[in-house]
Amino acid sequence: MENKNINSYFGGFFYGLGTLLTGMKTSMKVFFRAKVTEQYPENRKTLVLSERFRGTLNMPHNENNEHKCVACGLCQLACPNDTIEVISEMIETEEGKKKKILKTYHYDLGACMFCQLCVTACPHDAITFDQQFEHAVFDRSKLMMTLNREGSKVIEKKK
């Protein structure tokens, strides 16, 4: 939008003054708004995060140390930067059928960009994001996690 009055001295002055006042009006509105600053870490005990918050990837286990992961690898394929590594092995069941089971589920928290594509891709809801967010460490190797617990197995479906 070209205004001919802007090309004159006083036209440019009043145009600049108008834009300055518009910016100051916005600043004054924000200045008098209620503050929403969190006083972290002092408020750790009362801190409430949104339920949509994406913290650490988690594989829930029940009281019998069972999980829902069937080692299909869809989460690994959906991950855009290879944060997840699903290692499976084939076993033979009592009926003589071969079955793939989860051996280890490696997760690199340091490389994760929390896009939630892995959680969305999982057809069994075996992985979720939790509310943990304090991950400051001095050694990157501490950000490499194994999500399945020692001796855990998949929940067997009842027939």
C-alpha cells in the first residue's frame, strides 16, 4: 500500500508516529495482562503440565512385568531420526509355531525430537509419553535407555 503523504517530511513523521503508537499499544496490553511465568524449580511440587505434554518415551508394564509390545517394528519405521531400535528374536512355541518376541527396546532420548510418530504408529498402544522432563546429564550415554524391563514378556491374549 503506497501512500503519497509518506513521501513528504511530515507525512513520514506522522506515519512513523502512528506505527510507534500501535506497537506501544500492544506492549501496554501485554504489560498489564496477568503473568503466567512458572517459578521453576521452586514450584516442582505444584507444577501442572498439560496432558498433551511429551516427556520421555515409556513402555508401561503391569504388575506381572508384562507389556503390550509385540516387536512389530512399526514405531522404529515411523521414527524420522532412528531414535528407536527394536531388537526381536524368533522362538518356537509349545505348539511348534514360530513367534517373534521382543528382546530389547532401545530408545535414544538425546536424539528424540518428541514428534510422537512412534506412539501414533503403534497398533497395540505399547508405548506412551510420560510427564518427565528433567533430563540434564553430563554424559550422553545416560540418555540411551532400554524400555523393556529385565525378564518382561508380552501380555498373552486370552482365547
